[in-house]
Amino acid sequence: MEEPIATDSNDTTNRPPRILIVEPNRSYCSVLARRISEGGYRVATASGAQAALAELNRLHIDLVLAELRMAGTGGAELAAMVREDAVHRHIPVMLITGRSEPSTPVRAYEAGADDVILKPFHFEVLLARIGRRLESARALQALRDDNAVLDARVVTRAIELGEVRDRLKASEAERQRLAALIPPAA
């Protein structure tokens, strides 16, 4: 569920990042949504992994914050699904868990999660971690964009070089043809 926005939902130029909260517990989801929106972020919510995937395809999402342990498809599986999706694999995925045993976060990281947050946590720390993840994602996107520009330049230069080679070959062939027409000087 998304708060209503009057402008185009695909225009993300000057808008705060959108966080998708995936939490089956409605009251806890409401608390998370309220606190994160108070931190300056737009919020979308989903009650489970399948609803989260639908939201990812419907809206521009900048970060997924999901409960690790959910009935059916859990947060680790959701992270794996996001990583396998070519369109969404760059979106940071942070998981929240109440378990402190090391195998739980390890499983989440192995599935592709960027961060695992243990409960209880301070919302200020959560907001700082979200901000840091978003900044890292922005930096990576800038690198991807720069690489795409450089790749396009390389392709353009390769085409131009091929055209210059063709003209040089044609010029050399014309030079040889003209040289054959001129008798050698004695």
C-alpha cells in the first residue's frame, strides 16, 4: 500500500527514496511505516513476499526492508528472488530478525541480503543504515551509468575507426591505381 502521490510515480528525480516494507504483522508494519516516513522516506508496504514482488513491479522502489521470518516465503527467499530478477537485482535488501543465532543472518547474506538488522533496534540507527545503503546504491548506479556511457563511446569509436580503415583502404587502392597509370620516370 502506498501513500497517494499526485505526480507520475515513475518520476524519481527530486523525490525522497521509496522504501518497501515487507511485514506480515499489520501493527508492526504500521509502526515501521510511520517511523520510516518520519525519517523523510516515501513508504510502500506489503504483507508478504508475493505482494512485495508485485509492488516491485508496480512502483519504483529504492530499498526493500523485510522481515526475515515470514510464513511461506521468508525474507531470505525474497532477497534471492530480487537478486535473480535482472530488473530489480540492484535494489538493496535489508532484513529484520528477532533471532540472534549466527546461522540466521548468514543464510540471509548467502541469499543476497545487503544487511540484517537484529531486534530490538533504535529507529535512528535503522534510518542511518537505510540512508547508508541508499547512498551506496546511488554510487553504484552512477558507476553503472558512467560505464554505459563509456561503452557507448567505445562502440562509436570502433565504428568510426572501421570507417576510417575502409576509407584508408579505398584511398590506398586509388593511389595504387593512379600509380599504375603513370609511367615510371627514366
